[in-house]
Amino acid sequence: MGAVAAPWKQLLLNALDSNSHLKHSSFFQLATVGSNGRPSNRTVVFR
């Protein structure tokens, strides 16, 4: 059985590719909610 990719992954890769000419396009923010219900937001560098 093959691996299944997250449905948002290709959308993210497409967006990063189409904006690769912009210097700030290698940064994106990722928001999650922990098991305790506390929200968290972080800035990620995509290299």
C-alpha cells in the first residue's frame, strides 16, 4: 500500500513555487491546536 500525502501539501508546494521569485516567500505560518486545546502559531522557513 502506497503512502498518502496530506491534501494540502501539493497546494503549499504550488504556492511556494509560483511565488519563489519573492524573497519573503520562503516563510510561512503554521497554526496548530495542542492536545490541551491551546492554540499555537509559528513561522517556518521552507528551504
